[in-house]
Amino acid sequence: MSAVSPLPLEVDNGTRDVVMDDNSTVNGTDVDVPPTFLQTTGAQVISGIFVWFALFLTCHQIYQHLRFYTSPSEQRWIVRILFIVPIYAFDSWLSLLFFRDNYYIYFDSIRDWYEAFVIYNFLSLCYEYLGGEGNIMSEIRGKPIRSSWLYGTCCLRGKTYTIGFLRFCKQATLQFCAVKPLMSVIILILQPLGKYSDGDWR
């Protein structure tokens, strides 16, 4: 096996250090790789400030909704959706704090479960705003679907809105809500076994 030739690297103090091509070892000894900005204490502090600011604002909004709970049929969905902000923000912060140990994979799994739950609640809120499935169909039944690249309906040229189309959209959304947590559970199983590498699709 041919050895990897070291590359000389000049540092700020004028000395010359030898670093391997893979930035890992030199003559069997470990070489410290400079951390990226996301791994520095400064990034963790800055992100922490914004996380706690987001937590404060969101908790205040949730409190106001619960205090003035005048429209339960809509506000229950809104409160559940608002909880994604502290969960997502806190998960991102913890991922920065424990980035080196790959603990963020476990934190992201919890986030994925709630993200799927939020998608379901957002769909329910949209139905509530529009008056329910029956009211939606009475408004759009038989109307042609406008073909548009912008809205992703370019492949629906010539089709009309039907109860089947509406339920297909609902089923496709709920399918995501089921598959997302399932995939995160599979990741949690494969990660301790060394069979999963985040971002590696080989």
C-alpha cells in the first residue's frame, strides 16, 4: 500500500506543519482539524440568544391564545402549530452544542415526529378556515384546475376539482405524516448499529 504524501502547510506563526491529505493523522498521530464556525463557542452563544428570544416570543403568543380562547375550533390547531417554533429552535441549538458526537441525530428524530404532527394540524386548520370538506367542495366542484408551473399544477391541465382530487391531496399529506416518523425510527435503530451516516447516500 502506498503511503499518502504529506502536504506542507504554513501557519500564521511562520512555522511549517505537515498535514495529511485527509487532515487526520501524521506518522500515526492525530492532527487537530480547525473547527468550522458552527462548532465554535461564538456560534453557540449567538444561536442560543436567538433561540431563547424565539422561545420567549412563541410562549407569549401561546399564552395569549390560551388566555383569550374564544375560538377553540381554530385556536387548538394554532397552538399546536406554534409549539414547532420552540421545539425546532431548541433542537437546532442542541445540535450545535453536541455536533461532534452526532447526538443531533437523536434530537432531530424528536423534531421530525413533531414536524409530522404539525403538518397534520396545519391541514386541519386549513380545512377549518375553509369551512370543512363539504363547504370546500361546494365552492370548487367542477371548476377547472389552472395549469401553472408556479403552483405545481402544470401536469393537471384539463382536470377539474372533484371530491376524489381533494381526498387524494389529503391522503398524500397524511402519508407524509406517517412516513416521516417511521423513517426517523429506522434511523434511530440503524445509528447505534453503525449502519447509518447522515448525509451519505451511498
